[in-house]
Amino acid sequence: MSATEQRPLKVLTADHRAKVANFNQACRDLQRLGIRLHRVDLVENRLAVDHVAGRFLVQERHVVGLTRRPTAGSTFYTAQFQGVTLEWREPISHTRPSEYAGPTFH
């Protein structure tokens, strides 16, 4: 059985097209800021950047919703940049800015 008339194939719905456009714009804006993208994951709406770039974005207030989670050997950070999730890992041995310094309670 074959179709008798040719119909254009629609791959992107309007919502998916808007999501892809937003994701691409976020990638371009990060690259304009001089930030190198380490991993690009459109399906999960995630980008991975270097920890120095992540700290820069936090200091310049380009991100919202910063969370951090300690892992073995590093601290894992996530934040939102223009609706896209950014993530980076900072090695524990990396020197932290003074606002992170303080007593440690166990």
C-alpha cells in the first residue's frame, strides 16, 4: 500500500522547534562569552562546561538555581542558563574562593 499523494514530512513540532532554537541560542551565547562546551546533550537539554567557566558564569550572575553536590574527588554543580541545564565538576583539590571558606562541621 502506498500513498497516492505526496505530503511534506514534519519532523519538528512547534514545541520541539522552540526547544531546539532556545538550546542553540544558549550554545551560541556561551561561545560568545568565550566558554568552551565540553558536552552538548540536546535530548537531556544539558551542556557541560569547565569549572572555571562555571565559576565565571556564577560570578557574572548569568545563571540561576545553582546547586552543588559533593562526589568522590570533586564537587558537582548544576545551574540554569537561559532554560538549559549547565553542569560542571570542580576537583576537591582546586582552590576555592573566600566565600566558600569557613569551618567544616561533621
